[in-house]
Amino acid sequence: MSAWEARDGRFRGLYAKPADFKELSRLDPEFSAVVKGRDLDFQDPRSVMQLTKTLLKLDFGIKIDLPDDRLCPPVPNRHNYILWLKDLLDTSSYDKPGQKLTGLDIGTGASCIYPLLGCAQRPWSFIATDIDPSSLTWAKSNVKLNDLSSRINVVPRNADSSLIPLDELGVPCIDFTMTNPPFYESEEEMLRSAKRKQRPPYTACTGSTTEMVTTGGELAFVRRIFAESMLLKERVQWYTAMLGFLSSLTEFIETLRGANIHNYAVTEFLQGNRTRRWAIAWSFRPLRPAQSAARGTKAALSRNILPCASEAEVLAMDLPDAIGEFASTVSAAVGALDLMSWEWDKEAYEGIGRAPDKVWARAWRRRKKREQEAAGGSDTCTSISEMKSDNIFGFKVWIRVSVKQVSVGCRWLEGFDAAAFESFQGFLKATAKTAAGMARMRTAA
């Protein structure tokens, strides 16, 4: 296990349980000054701010200064966004996790917390933007305080300027955008929302109007990003946003589907029993994330807004005596297809392949035969190199062995055609059944 993988595991385990304030006060004298035993006054802005500072210092090695009149970000909630981004980016790439990536934080705030958290966990770089001069000053100070000026570029923007300023900055492409936009469309709506709550807010809110209110609310803000994404398209691998209302998420996914964008991911961030947020990501590129990252919300199940499944178990059966031969037969059958690439890990019982189209289907074989006949009987099939990239299908096949059973499954890694994934499942199921039959015959003999 590499050093960064070990660190990644530690970060993932943070905040699985509520913070132990007594332990935090033991580790940090500054926190000890605001806590009473195991109790913290969440209505006191000073206490809330110190909790944020303490968690950042102890868990991430981040130093931070915050003004009294700007949002004090809750660390667990912000950390959850970074964890999801790591899963999203790691699983929608053929490269190993931990690559140097570049992200854009739209509306970074005085804390600049997302870039700071991202840089603490991964070798990432950030462009951090905001329209508030005071927040920008504080953000730059926090970047400098952590010696990250070479990796975080804080950029001032105007309210009516583009949200993804790649051309203005001379940046050809980046890996992701992220944003935690203002929730409300007016101060009146914000006040009405506060009055509707049956109890006071869980924590003191020190946010400015700029941080809490935007024309049209959060949905309009994310739709502005979407409009720019329709022009930039593949120049950003993943466009992402966090939303405070499930209704905003539902409406925005209708926007995506209306534009025929089906490579998207949905998740929810739940911290304790009080705060729930949702996140959406969309991409114009064909690389698809793992199902855990793309369909990470139970609350949205009833609304029919989840993307199509990208993982499937096609067969489960009793464990054959010759599991090695069974696995080799499955691998050989997949490798015999007209693939662009196929790599099988004999120890892990899993492989990754790329196909120029549905090469396992009869239609492909018939077309290949016609092309060979037209070429005078040559075995060379030129269609592989001539296939459009939109038709490429990337996949992973796995065989999992338990005490008494073996299961065979696959994951959709690349492509735009959901029907291709469904068709591949049928091929793999038939292949696994044939391999199981051959294994039983060998055992009987």
C-alpha cells in the first residue's frame, strides 16, 4: 500500500462517529477554552468557528483564519464533498488513483476550504473564484498561511462574468468544477425559510448576503454552470455542484436529460441527523464512475432521477472445484473477441477491456464477415480502427469467490450506449454458464 493510499484510508474514516469534544479539548487548548466537558454551544459563533479550526488543524494539518461576518464552514460536510469527488474521479479513469488533477472551486468563500481540503488529501491544484472582495482577501490569506500559493490560484470575478473562466485564464482544460452555491433567491425567502423551521438552526449562521442569496436561487446558479458546460463540454471532465434542496436536484436532472446527457452521478451527504445535502455531477466524456459514486442516494429512489446502473452480477452459483480453470475459460472467451485491449489479472480474477463496438453480438460478426469478403478474404478487419469513439465500450469483468459460491459480474467503464452494457451482460452470463458446464465436466471426468 502506497503512502497516499494509507492517508486516503484515514481520511475516509473521519467523522464516521460524532466528534468527541472532550478528546478534542485535550488535544487542542484553544478548543478547550470554548467547550464545557462534552458539550459545545452551537448557537455561539465563536465556539462553532473554533470547532472548524480545531478539526482542520488536527485532522488535516490545515491552519485557517475566519472573519466574524462570513460563513464558517462545517468541516464534515465539506469533507464529504471531497471524498465523493475522489471516488468520482478515481473510478472514471483508466489511470491509477492519486493522479495530479486540477479543479475549479466556484465561490470559494473566505475559508477557501474546498481547495485546502483537496490539497491536503491529494496532489491536486485549484482555481478558486469569488465575487466578494472581502472573501477573496481572506481566501488568499488562508492559502498563503498553508504555503499553497503554488497550487491554489485565487481569482476575483464579477457577478456577471463567466463562472468557468478557462479562456480568460489561458487554461485549455481541467478535471472538475465544484460549487456550493447560495441557497436562496432573495433575503425574503431566506427569512421565510428560517421562520418555517420549528426550532432554531443547529449552528450559528454568520453568512453574508452574497454567500446566502443569488438571483434565482441555487437552481438558477447551477443552470448557469450548465449553460457554460454546453459550450466547454469535454474541456472539463466532471462538472459538479452541491444542492440544499432535493427539489432543485430533481429539476436539474430533468435539464440534463432534456439535453440528452446521461453520464451523470447523484449522491447525498448526510451528517448526523440534521443536515442533508445532495450533489450532482455530469460529464460529456464517455468514462463512467462506479455505481457507488453515481447512485449514492436512497432518498432520490422514488423520484426516478438516478442514472442507469453501471454494475451487474450476471451469475451466482455453487463454487466449482476447478475455480482456476473456470476463471481462465471466462477470460479466454472474452479475450477471443475483437477487442482493442484486454488485460486479465489471474490473482484478482478480474480484467479490463475496451471494445470498438458490440463485438460479441451476431451483428458485429456478420458485418466483419462481409468486410472480409469485400477485402478478398483477408483476416484483417479495418473497422476496429475506423470505429467512432462514441461507439467504444469499456468494461470490467470480475469473478468473486466466497466459501461456497462464486459470482460473475461486470462494470461499465466507458461509453454512451446503455444498451451495449445490457447486451454485454447477456454475453457474459452465457459465457460463464458455458465455463461452469466445462468445469463440471472436467471434475466428473
